[in-house]
Amino acid sequence: MPERLLFLTGQLAKKRLAKVLEAMAPEEFTYRIHDLGVKVAALMTADLIRRRLGPPLEADRVVLPGRFRGDLGALSAHFGVPFKRGPDDVKDLPEFFGRKGFRRDLTRHDVRIFAEIVEAPTLDLEGIMAQAAAYRRAGADVIDLGCLPDTPFPHLEEAVAALRQADFKVSVDSADPAELRRGGRAGADYLLSLTEQTLDLADEVAAVPVLIAARHGDLDSLLRAMDTLDARGRPYIADSILDPIHFGFTDSLLRYAELRRRRPDAEILMGTGNLTELTDADTSGVTAALMGIVSELAITNVLVVQVSPHCRRSVDEHDAARRLMFAAREDGSLPNDYSAELLCLRGRKPFPNTSEEIAETAAMIRDANFRIEVAEDGVHCYNRDGHRVTGDPFALFPQLGVEADGSHAFYLGYELARAELAWRLGKRYVQDQPLDWGAAMDRPGEDLTQLKEAGETLKATRAARRERKRKGREAS
């Protein structure tokens, strides 16, 4: 028996919602749309719903606008029916109900992220711990202490001990066997890197070694080191080294593929910094491509660095990419329509509403409040006094009538600038909401149980109105 759904909405969104649901022609549920009598659906409150939505509901589930702010648990308990937020935009309802496989599990992955603190010897203990905490928040599983040539690291043991005490997994990364020995004896979990010429160090400590070739590009040397530790029954991770573009990049990819072919069960690591750090390109796309290779070759470890300013979100991006690629591989699918985390500059569906649909909504407006939307033809700004479309928000200013209202003008300027940016880039724009930059930026926290507090510009506008009224009363 199909599930019975009740969609709660407002006057302006009702027609759009009806068109989307009609086009979906759902067979898995029947539906009814209820207009609660508010113009903007997102502004409905839990109290308003309790007052205006009388029993019986005759529904198995109630779907609210995605931007509804209120206690869903309290509403569910009050009506005895589950209440659920839908998508922010009604045009995303097909994906919300899984019509294109959009709702996928992105909680799983099989890749361990080593995040390197490349300047560890130059940082004090407090600085190392702060950087490690930031990397862990971004998704790192192992904190890699990068040692520097000809740079003393007298507090290496102390750093390893402090990180372990704080429940970090730790690796020590050095070309100096003495530093690796110190790190291993201090309790490091991994050592980067050993060759067939330094393998005896692996017998002195419990840390898992990462193996590399004795000479760059010498895959046979790496394989010999792997065979030696296999014979000893020792675990290890193999790294055949990713080279930069124009300096052996393609050959290094082929080397990883050959390593996997010749050692189908080996645990492998790929360091991605030679591409992300040394290529003038946004790292989200570079990372996605590299993690696709990692997924195909069943590589389960990546070493990530964040040194160059354009790589400042590299750990976050690797975390998003490993989840995306794992989900797609498990589904036997392309990594497409799973997540927008790596679509940092542009969106797949930037303009959910057509110009004609926006015009229909604009014709219904009977108040002076400005609404802003974005479509293929530009930025739309409308209220009861008119519907304006432009690619240059500066051209709108003479038409808005806010010259004497500084706070309102400031607000509109900010929103129109954001809308223009979204239009030019091809990103989704929602009035009063920050643009979504995916993994490139932390999202601001938000309490979904209550509406946002009025912003400073709205407070200033209200204060100015009260002041004008006060002066008017005094004058009379």
C-alpha cells in the first residue's frame, strides 16, 4: 500500500510544489498539499502548524520545507505522525525521494589519510598539537610528523608521546634513519620511509614501515623490500611514489598500476602532494581524479600535505573524495550525483526555477519586501512594485527606492552581490543563505529547531522605523 504523505507549504510555493509532484507521478506514495496560509513557507513555525493543522491528518508522514526551523520531534509527538524536512528547494524533491540514486550512504570509506605537518621541527609542542587537532577535524586518521633536512628535531619524542596521549595515530616522516629510529622507539605507529637498504630498522621498533624504492623509479627494488618483510612476517605499506606533471607523472601512475598487478594483496600508499601542491589548479578536481585512481587500484592509504595557500582544504577534500569514490565503487556506478562536496565552484543544478516560474511568483507578491532569485537570464529582484532582471546589480539601485534607508540598501547590496556571483559561476543561490562552497569552506553552524535571529541590518531598519514613529508622535 502506498505511503500517504502530507506536504505543508505556503502560498508562494504551493504552485511550484504541485507542479513538481505532478511531474514526478509517484507510485510509492500518494500525497496531499496543505497551504498553511503563510506567504513564505520557510517562515512557518511549530506553533503556527499546531494551530492551523487540525486532526485528523490522514497521513503516514508529514513533509515540511527544508528551511523550516522548529522541533520536528515535538511536532511528531503532538500529531502522532512523523514530521520530516524535505529539500531546501521543491525542485530537488525527485532526488530527495531517490529518483536518481541521490540519497547515498557517504559515511563509509576504506582509505586512511596521513596528514603531514611538514614544518613539525620548527613548531613547539603546542603548535604541533593545534595543527594535529585541525587535521583530525578535517578528516585525517594519522598525523605525520615531517622532519626537515639539516633541521634538528629535539622534541620529536615528546611530540610523538603527546600525540599518542591525545589518541592520535602518529607517523614519522624522515630520510634520516636515526630520526626514524627515535620516532619508532617513542611509539610512532608508522615510519616513512624505509628502503631495502634500511630494512633492519624495522626489526628494532614496532612501527609499521612504509617502503619505497632504494632508487627513484626502481620498482624491482621496492618489490625486493616487500618480499623481505613478507618472509619475516612483518606488516608494511608500499609506496611507489607519485611524480609531478612533466617530471614522470604518467610513468609513476603506470608504476602504481604495475605494483598492484604484481602484488594484488599488498597495502599501498600514494602521496598526492606532488600533484595538488605543484599544479596551478583548484585542488578539489585534482583530488577527485587522484582519488578515483586510488579507488580503482584499491590503494588504502594517502599522504596529504597542505602547504601552498591553494591547498589549504586538501585534507577536507581528500576526506570527501574517499567517501564519494567508495560509495560509487560499491554501487558499481560512476561518481556522479552522489555529493556536491567537490563541486566547489559550480553546481549541477544552479538554477532550479525558470524565468517564467519566477515571474509567476513575482506576480503574486502584494508587499514591499524584496525577493531575490537567480535564473539563466540573470538576477531577479521583485516585490509588489515590480519585477526586475539584470546581470548588473548596480543598474538596479535607482529602481529600488532605498536611497534613504541605509541598512536596507546595505542588505540588498550584499544579497545582490552574492546573487550575481552565483549567477556568473553557476551556483545555487538562496536568499539569506550563504553560498555552498562544498569542501572548500566550513559551513556555519545552524540551529534547525528555531528561526534565525534578526540580522543587524533588519534590526537597524526596525530601529529607524520606531524612531520615525516616535518623532511623528512628538510632532503631533
